[in-house]
Amino acid sequence: MRKVAVLPSFERSLNKLSPSQRKQLTESLHAFNHFLATGELLPALGFKKIDRDKYEFRVDIRLRVVLKAEGDTFYLIFVGSHEDVKRYLKKFRQA
């Protein structure tokens, strides 16, 4: 069974979101959990692989969630705009 775990970096980025963005994120996380449970992927999520073990999905037209897959667990790493995600991944690759 697949599961989702939240990392501190995700919680820090979550604190920067507005209440309306948090509500949209909650709805997207429900859709992602539905995908994990049933295998049915909603096209609106735009779930895709972005690196060897990293994936992303859309919350809305601007907001993205970055995840890391390890075994049966998806770790929520970061949430932010498309540009924030690019900067985060660039910084991560340099480390």
C-alpha cells in the first residue's frame, strides 16, 4: 500500500501559502490520495516525473507540489509556484 509522508521543508513552504491556496492544496492532495488508492489519475493533477525519483503535480495554474518517491512512500517535499519549484530544484541539485 502506498502512503504519503510530510517533510519539514513542505511544512515550511506550506506556511507561505494564502488560505485560498491551502484550500486548493487540500483538494489536490485528496485527488492525489485517490490516485494512490485506486490508480485513477485525474488529468487536472498533471502528475509527472521531473527527476530520477522526484515528481510534481499541479494544485492550480501557478502552484505545484514536489514529491520524492522511495519504495511505497511519497514524501511531500515542497509546494510553491512553478518558478519557486525551479529554484528549489536547482538549489537541491547543487547541494
